[in-house]
Amino acid sequence: MDMIENRTIDELAVGDAAESERVLTRQDIALFATASADVNPLDVGRGADREAGSSPVEEGTDDTDGLQQGIAHGWAGMLISSILLNRLPGPGTAHLGQTLQFHQPVQIGERVRTRVTVAAVDTASSTVRLDCECLNDADEAVVSGVAEVRAPTTKIRRARASLPARPKSAHGVRFAALVDRARELEPLVTAIVHPCDDLSLGGALAARDEGMIMPVLVGPVAKIEAAAKEAGLDLAGVEIVDAPHSHAAAEAAVALVHEGRAGALMKGKLHTDELLMAVLDKARGLRTERRLSHVFALDVPGQDRTLFVTDAAINISPDLDALADIVRNAIDMTIAIGVDVPKVALLSAVETVTGKLPSTLLAAAICKMHDRGQITGGKIDGPLAFDNAISPAAVAAKGIVSDVAGHADILVTPNLESGNMIAKQLIHLAGASSAGIALGARVPIMLTSRSDTIDARIVSAALAKVFYHWRRLRPLGLG
């Protein structure tokens, strides 16, 4: 049984210290907001969600590149209180006062190390002053301050109380089930391409710890080890394949797939174009007869199913042949994770076919290809506006008769811009959990972005793992 034991006033001395570590998650923000009634949208809705390459924020604007003072700092202060009341001095402690200074934002997915140190002891009054600080991955102070407590005078040793289960809601539940399913499969050997920062390294190791992947780090050894040291990550037992720079790392990772030493790729700290250049190389790449496309998986609160949005990351303005492959890839992925007959909605602004909107013509052609057996595995309808794709009420109001309308699993957008906007709106406005992989190559590719949380990286690895094992029995043609 896990026990906790306090330190009485007579046992305390200047310099005594205790610390803990915790990663800030989106669910932590939501739970703290609910408990504190702090619903500042800067705290709840944004976080570390800016994509690499986006425009910098001008000084004085409302936007933020991280969580502002508020919920995240309140969360950090709570970590300090937890150490004081449970470890140093521990049970029986009376919290008399605390002053905190907030130095910089805490980002979702960031590891925070909290430390309290005894600075002064007054045995006559049983009061203790402690220095408190919360440090980020770069060992920089996020929060610092001083706490004053009345230390216990009686020894207490008791069983540690079990935390209440986190309330289950629509947010993240289906992803949790996906991760649980993926744990039953053999870990997927994954080449992590140029993981030269704490996010890509930490995400890969977290996915390993969850049983999703067996990472092989591909990139400059010195940079990888330096990034690991700075982030406090242990690379013991992790294979590293040396490559001098990001381009070479992408080529080396692709070569590992050809050699049978990797079954998936995960993007590290390099541009997507660099990785895809190696993947799509006609001589040495990982091309198949399929077009490469990306699928976002979104666990949206209030929805009774996972939604998939494609393509929001690779194909800018697909023609008919590319769009057909985008649909095929998305159908394959949804079947792989357990959707028996995926419902596919081809999105446009209207439900009628008109020459004035080319997207309606493409949607109609895709539907006819499905009718002729050129696209199989699901039910397809379009063109459909977004509301008529997902809302039964909107479908009823317009009198649309369709097996897909109102119940779509897959939302196929006419171009990258619209797909990216839909996915980001569901994430940032509807609070959706997100993950995604690129399909159509010999192996699944996790195109993680700088803004992806650790949880998003783990779920993306789960998607890739489940798809890989499903695809092994159904190989794509190579071309």
C-alpha cells in the first residue's frame, strides 16, 4: 500500500526540499476551469496551438503563443500546495499564506517541475517559510514565490488517498479506447526523423512508454543527445541512426523502411516538405499507386462518433484522380480502426450540382465512381454542405434523403484551405482532441506539428499502429 508520512516541526531543517513533475494537458485546463469558474478563452481555447511557420504575434495584441497567466498559473500554484500538504511538511500542515510571481506562460504539453525548499524554521510557533518554484523543460522559472505554513507537531503516517476518477465526457473518450486497442498490438518500429527538440523527442518517448511504438531516432547524434539532455529525457536503450542534417535524416529514415527496419515514420524538427521530398522520390521513395494524403481524426465533444477531415495538410487543390485517392485512403483508415461501413460526405457550399462551383462537379463524379465500383468500402454522398453532412436536424429541415447526410464519419473537403480551417475550428472552438496520419505511402506517416500535444502524438501513433497492422493483410499496390 502506498503510504505518506509527514515531517514534524522538530524534524525540519533549512535546506530540506521536495519536488514533483507533471505535464500540463488540455484536460487539466478544462478541469481547472470548471472547478474555478475561470473560462478565460485565452486559457481554455488556445494554448500552444500555433503551427510552425505562422506569422509572429505583434507586441500588444490579444493573441498568445502560450497559455497566459490565469488557469495555467493557478494550476502551477496548486502543484505547490500539493507538495506542502502531502509531502513537505505533509499531512497535518496548515497553509498560512503564499505569494507567487508569474514569470512566463506554461504551454499545453509542457513538463513542469515543482520544488519547495525550507528557508526558515521557527520551532516556538511551529511556522515554516518555504521557497517555491515551478520550472519548465528549459529549467526556467515559470512561477516562484514563498509559502508560510504551520508544520505538524504530531507524527502522521497514513495510506495515500486515491484520486477520484476523472469524469468521463465526450472529449477524448473514443481516443482513449483507440489507444487501449492499440496497446494490444505489437509496438510499431518507427523512424523519428530529425528529432532535435524536446517536443519531437518527448512525443516519441511518450508514445514508446504507452506501448505504441519502438522509436529509432534518425538525425545528428550530437544534436539529438543535446536536446535530450536539455529536456531531461533518457535515451538509454534507444537506437540512434546518425545523419548529418534534416535532408539526410529524411532519406535515411526512408532507407530504413526499405531495409525492413521501420514500419512507420514520424516527423521531428524539420519541414514537412523536406520529409515528403524523400518519401515521394521516384527512385528511392515510398510511393505506391495511391496519392499521398493526410487524414485528421477529431474526437469532438457532443458528437457520437469520431470525425475525420481530409485532406487538410498535403494536397492543395486536388483534381478528380487525387480526390478519389483521398477518399480511398480515408475509407481505409476508418475501416482499420473499426468503422464497418464509413459514411463519406464530399463537402461544398450547396447540395446541388452546378457548374458555377467546381467542387460540386468533383463531388458528383466521385459519387458516380462509387456507384461504378471504382471506390469501395463505404457509403458516399455529395455535394453536401457542412451542416447537412453532420446535423440530422439540418438534413430534416432541408428534406434531404441520404444514407450519409447527417451522419458522416469522413468529411472530404474540396481543397487544403477549407480542410485546414474546418479541422482547426473544431479543435480550437469546439474543443476537439486531434490526431492524424498521412496515408498512401508504403508505411503510415505521422506528420506531427510543433503545436501537437503529447496526447495528440500518442493518439497519432495509435492510429499509425492500428492502420499498419490492418494494412499488412491488405498491401497497397506499388507504383
